Amino acid sequence: MEVTIQLDPAHKHVELFGPADSHLRLLRNALDVQISARNDKIIITGREKNVNTTAEIIDRMQRHLIKKGSLNDKDIKILLKQKDTPEIAKTSQAITVYSQKKVIEPSTKRQLKYVETMLNKDLTFCTGPAGTGKTYLAVAVAVSMLKKKQIRRIVLARPAVEAGEKLGFLPGDIQAKVNPYLRPLFDALADMMDFTQMRKFIDLDIIEIIPLAFMRGRTLNDAAIICDEAQNTSPLQMLMILTRLGHGSKMIITGDITQIDLDPEQKSGMVEAIETLRRIKGIGAVELTQSDIVRHKLVQNIVSAYKKKGLKPKNK
């Protein structure tokens, strides 16, 4: 059997093939096929099953290269080990953002469910521990919708009081006071567009990053609204943010309900909202777990070790 794969001319063929075609040699030796590369084409010859497997791995290699910006022998060996494992991202559409070097895809089944829920529901609740991509994927979906002109603006909000710290006791003007709380949202945006474009969007109020208290009294139409760290909202604050939802808008509420920094007698507005609203049509709720942590491979082990000792990380 022979299969020809037509490569995108924009792809980095040298990086895909490897130095002196070393990546293709790894595939030949591991899968018992013949592979020849001609400009923007790859021709695979061999037994049908082996050829199909090779074509699938090359497709994964291309998407890995687009997503990560690099590809090495170790990556190829990992893909070969996973050759019989269905790839999560294959069933989903990649999230395109403004960065030309990045395509964002869910890495686990629950992350895939999260992305699909955000795309299909007007209101999504997502809970999960640090490092599971709650905020990052929400911002990615919002940026993608903005790029496709499905919305006109993005509003990112966080409670401005965490771990018992109140703004009045922090130095500086209001911008200096809230910046530490909003920094994770800036970091996510900076990964999806260059600084000049982000600054322009913020100056034009196309992207607004604000403390939750500043949302009061507003109705947000044609917007993607993300409320991050929502486990630290009171029931009244949560009701306030939920009722900001306007025509043509989508809202995503994220938080780690095991890390509630409210007074012990104060119930989390996020917990109450999920209990009250999750059965309403148009509202989705997704729970990410420790197995969905996608930061450095050590993070999952660190979280697990501290969990056994009854301690929980404060840094999201």
C-alpha cells in the first residue's frame, strides 16, 4: 500500500523531518515502512496497517510542531509509544488565537469536554485544582471568538480579595493594588497575542481586565465574560456577575472549590451557583481533576504529595 501526504507549504519541513531526516528514519525502523520526502510531500509504502499508523503519527507530529514550535527525537519516541492510544485533540477543533506560532488544544478528555461545553453553552462553570487549564482554556476560547468576530469584546474579572488581604492595605493607586490579582489573566493573554496588540485591545476596551466589584450595574452584550477565582465570591457577588450576561454573550466561571479563602461561615457563591443552576438548559458544569494538570510533569506529583499531607497549594 502507498499513501501520499500533502504537507502545508507553511510548515517547517526541516523540523518535521528532523536533522538529515532523522525523524523519518525513526518511523521507518519502528513501523517497518518506506518513507520518502519530496518537497512538501511524504510518500509512505508498506503494509496497510503500518502505513495508516505512520500517516497518523506524522499528522500528530505536524500538530505537535504547530502547537509547541519544536519537535525532537524524544517527542517522536513518545508518539510511537502512544500509537495505539486515541488522541484527544483529534476529535476537537484546535483553538486558533492571534499568535501565529501557537494553536491551543485540550490535552485530556475532561479538558476536551470543557472546551466543547464552553463552545456549546452560554454559561459554563469549571472547577479544578491548580494547573488544570481552567483559566488558560477559557481565555483561549474567548480570544478565538474575538478573532472570528463572534463577539466584540472580552471582559476578564477576578475577586480582588484573597487569603484575607484587602486592597486598602496594599500600597499604590487602584491599578497598583489590583494588578497582582489580575496578573494571571494578563499572562494568559500574553501567550495568545503579542504585547502591542494586547495593549491596543486594552486601550480600546476591546479587552477589559477588572476586579469583580467593577462589574456592578453593567450589562455586557456580544462579549465573552470570564470570572476567574470565583470560589472566592459571595452568593450576592456571584448573582451580580451572572446577571451581567447580555445578548450574544458567553460567560465562563472558573475556580478551585478546595481553595476557598472566604471566612469559614461564608458560603462560596460559586458552590451555591453550581448547586442551584447546573440543571438549567444552556448552562454547563465541568469538573477537572488532578489528572488534568498540564504544567511541568513535576507539578502533578507535587500536588499529590502535599495532598497526602493535608496541605493544598495557594498559588493558582
